[in-house]
Amino acid sequence: MSSSAFTRRSLIAGAGGTAALVATGGLAGCSSGSSGSGSGDSGENTATLPTYVPYTGLTPDLPGTEQGVDPAWRTFPSDNPKSVEDIPGHGETLTGMANIYYAVPPGPDSNTYWAGLNDRLGVDFQLQMVGNADYPQKFPTVIAGNELPDLLQVPNGSPPPVPNMPQLLEKRFANLSEHLSGDAVKEYPNLANIPTRHWLSTVYNSGIYGIPIPRGAIGNYHFIRQDLFEKAGVSPEPKSYDEFVDATRALTDPKQRRWAFSLVNQPRQLLGRMNGEPNIWAEDGGKLTHVYETDAYAQTVTDLIAMWKSGVMHPDSFNTATPFKQLFNAGTVAINAADGYPGWVQYQLDNASNPDFKLGLMPVYTREGGELAAWNLGSGFFSTTLLKKQDDPERIKLALRVLNWLAAPFGTEEYKYRLFGQEGVDHTVDAGGNPVLTKTGAANTVIPIRYLADSPYNVYVPGRPQDADVQHEYQSREVPTGIQNPVTGLYSNTASSKNATADKAFNDGVNDVIQERRPFSELKTLVSTWKNSVGDAMRTEYQDALQKAGTTTATS
């Protein structure tokens, strides 16, 4: 954690107190308007983050914490209060573009859910939906055109994979500071309900650009097939490296087509935590060290060599196209250690007809055992939604009112419609009061408005009240041990424009080392090549940003 959360006192003053900032590392995102790298300010950042005003209209069964444990609900609230009193629009047309992970649903003329959404928003919402795989290519095409949509999702990533982001924002998108800084955000209560840590990624050029799509501090879960652990007679909580290795071997039986892992990144995540790797970057006195440069990473590679030789990894573990979710559901693999936490709900749905299926979450201990290993906290956001510049300031206010409606808190009337649509058409209600999507609803409600605005995550699994307790208990154990990536919320142009290619080349080389196609001694060469290609440049840009942000820890 940073020993001096902010030098930019205006950020603290506008954050509704320092607790939420310090609890997540106290970083503010900004980038250089002149160089396009590092911090976005030529001088002191004067942006004031939105005041955090948590929604109190409903009380969860299990409360969240300032550290980032998500609130949890055993059943859907029976009372669904309105969070937005007035319809946001008055018949205007509003355009947007976002990514979609499903088949594109019918338009509002043949989709009662979309038509109902338009009625509730008071706008003709015209939304362009682009497949997730194609979105990174579509985004620059749209940017290069003459007609920007009113609302535009930035491709997800931390930092976003958008070169020269500060210059782009200043030229084509609205600085929302006057509408959202400090107490001004109270005009949009559901946006004020988004905790401070999620806004850090929106600060560029001394201003607030965009609305964050919040994600939980937990980031990933270490999913396990607990039924397979029990069948193999091993503990779902191995408390040292040796116990962990023994468990992976007990779970593996190639003759039965069963392995511990389906992708190399799964044991790599677990071993990295056991070995004490930093969360991508480590910072000390303003100096940054990347995980690739550490002895802990070299130890992880050594462990992976031994693990690959032992046969506990699926033969296609180095193929990124390996269908890891399907293999996990089928019981072909027992550990899925690097999947997003919202996957819990989908895994339960996918295996509802399997009476033997038992989903679990595995804690990770330090290599020698005795205590939990540090958890790598997530970035806190999925992506951001930009608002294009408008000649009429009322258009900005309209867009913010619509986004405020879409960000309605869990359990509210607006939230229930946004996720489940109209009762009797898009969903039914089970005996426990939980909304259940119909076939029509499952097809109609996938409009990707959740990638334009969303509320903070709440743990809830329809019809499975016990799952709230399991997930909340796991988060309550892991999140307090968490370490933040110190550059979260900061912008590096090198990271955005060059690192994907360089990182792939590095990891391809490391995978060859793990499979003993190349000697272990070449790991140093791979690290050196990566540093010369992008690593040192990213370090310089991030260190400059950290210096301007005043968020460095004191040297010991």
C-alpha cells in the first residue's frame, strides 16, 4: 500500500474520504497530453474524483467492505424501489456502440424488452453491437470516421489498448469534470454509487473522461471441481507447495482423460502467488520492477517445467483455443484457476442437470505453508464509456441521465428490468421469489447496455442461496491479503500500443522453456529482449506517472 495516498489533495477531498482510496492502493489514472505516455498532466492534476455516495435503499444479506468484498444476497429482494424518479429523456435519439458476447438480439420493432427499455429511458436508443472478438478492430475504424456515436465503449484492458489515448480524448470526447467532479455527481445518484476506486481509470488530461464499468476487487476466482477433489481423496485447500503438487497428481489420470489443469496459465497463476510474485509491477520508492524480472517468476517457471513433465496438465495446455470452460464442466479437468468471478453463476447453470457437480473455490497458501498467499487484486473496472463532444451541453446531460438509469443498484426496479425484462414475457418468478429468464428473455435481454453503464457487482445466484455464503466467505478471506498493481489507473502509451505483441513473443518463448524445447538459461535472454522492446519504456512512462501522482512508497 502507498504510504502517501495522494499529493493531489483535491482528489482526496472529492473522494468522500480517503478510506476507499487507501484500501485499493490510492492511485489516480492520468496520462500525458504532450507525450502520450505516463501521467496525462503537464503539471499538477486538478481533477476532483466524484464523491462516493453509497446506495442505502436496500440492505444485502451479507455486507460488502471498503477493502472490496462484494455484498451478497441469498435471494432477490422482494422490494424493488425505484432509484430514478423521472424518465431520463423526452423522445430524443441516442446512439451507442458496445461489444457483445452473444448472438445479436432482435431490434426494438420485434423485441419487446428493447422497446420497453426505450420507454423507460424516454429515448430512441440506437445501439450498434459488435462481437467481442471484432471490437478492438472496429473501435479505431469508428474513431477514424466522421460520425461518432453519443456513447462509445473503449475496448477493455488495463491500460486500454488505444494508442495516444490522452490526445484522442481531448480532441473528440467530452471532459465530464463539471458534471461529475466532487459533489456534482450527486445529480446522478446511481453514478455516485460507484466507489472511488473504479473512477481512477477515467482521469486523463486533468479531467474525468468517461464512465467506468466497475468490476470487483477480487478479479478472478480459483474455481475447482470440488466433487473431483473429494473423489480423489485430496483436500480442496492444499496448504503448501508440496501438498498442492500431491493434489494435482492425485487428480490426474490420463487413462481416464482427466487432468488437473487445461491451460498453462492456471497453474502459473497459483504458483505465482505461492512464490510471492508481485501483481504485475512492484513499486518501491518510485522505482518499478516487473514480475518477469523477479526471482519469484524464475521460480514459477522452474515449477511449471516440473509440473509439465509430471503430466498433470492437459496435452493442449499451451493452445489458447483450448475450450477450458467446457473441459471443466465435463470433469476432464479439476482446476480452473484463472477465470473471472462472475463465472460462478454460469458454471452452476451449465451443470444444473449434473447431480454430482460441486463447485468450489481454492485458497492458495505460501510456498512453505502456514499462511495465505497474497491475492492479486483486480483493476476494478472492465472498460469505460466515453461521451462524444456535443455542441449542445444538454445532450451531455441527457446521456448522463441515461447512464445513471442504466447504473441502477442491485435489486432496484430499474436493475430488475435491465437484467430480467418484463415479468411473464422475459422472466418468471420461482417459489423463492427469484426472477428466472424465459427463452424469450434469454434472447432479448442480451443487449450490451451493461458495457455502457453498470452498478457495482453484488454476489447473487438465483435459486442457490448457499452460494452467496460460499463466495462471500472466500472473498472475506482473500481480499484482505490483496496487493494492488501500482500502475492501475495510469496510462502508458507503450503498454497500449506495443506490449501485446512483445508480451506474446515473450510468453511463447517461456512456453518453449517450460516444454524444454529451449533451455532454461534462455529465460534471461527472453526477459532482456522484452525489456529492450517494451519493458524499459513502460517502466519509464509509469514511473513518470507515479511521480506526478505522488503515490510512491517510501524506501526502507
